Amino acid sequence: MKKAVKIILIVLVVAAVGIFAMRTWTKSHSPEETVAFSKNGLEIKVDYCRPYKKERVVFGGIVPYGEVWRTGANEATVIELNQDVKIEDKALKAGKYSLWTVPSEDNWTIIFNSETGQWGTSYDEAEDVLKVEVPSEIVSDEVEQFKMQFEEAVDGADLVLRWENTMVVVPFRK
């Protein structure tokens, strides 16, 4: 009996060390970042990981057009809102969601999903709360590392996604 307990403990320790090492290694290649917006009572926070381009073709390459993307790297990107908002005139209730996208050349589908905490390849369409389409734009300056940032807008904020030479703006309105 003691031998079985020792074996189980060793397996658990090895698994814990392995998980810690894997998370540390992946985060070194795509570091975590949090971006937040807070103004006039509206608070929005996004937790995501920032992959690098590394001389690769991003959109239409490592991120295929027409397929669901985790909108970052590693774990699924998480967005949290303290108030109900409208995105492209569609209502999104205050709460915590995973953020997914389906890139295409001319527009992106932005997906808010009720499941959070999963690895970024575990997408369950049945948990989708809202899907909206927003235009994408090709810009002249290239961004090496995926980046999200908030910009203040009239009655809300815009979440700007940039990577390679693509820019997407997701409008959050009160």
C-alpha cells in the first residue's frame, strides 16, 4: 500500500512540474498581457497572450481565413465587461467571456463565448453568446507581435486588434 501511494505522489509531482514547465515555456514565446478600459462607468478588461509573427505569413497562413481563431495564443482570450454594451447594434450582457474570431480578408466575425478558462483550441460553438461581423483593414505599418489596445470612443470604447499588416476595430457602446 505504501508503495502505491509513493508512486501516485511521484506521478502527481512529475505532472505538476511538467505542466508548470510547459506553461512557462509557452508564455516565453507568447507573453501574457492585460489591456483595460475604464471611463464613465464602463470597464472592460482583456487577458490574452501575444504571439510573434517571426517572418511567417499570419492571416491566410498560420491563422487560416474562415476558421475559428483563439485571438491570441495559449489559453483562450478572456474579456470581462462590467456593463451591458452594444456591438454593431447587438446587445452583449455584462460578464466574462472567451473571445474568438474568424478572420477573412475583408471582415472578421467576432465571437463572445460563455465558456472561459479553456486552452485556446477548445472552442465550443454551442456556448456562443454573440457573433458580430466587423470590417478588417490592411494598413501600411506592420506589427511583429499581436497587440490589442483600447481607444476611447463616443459613448464607449473601441478594441483595436493589430498583427502583421491587419487592423480590426471592435466597437463597444453603452
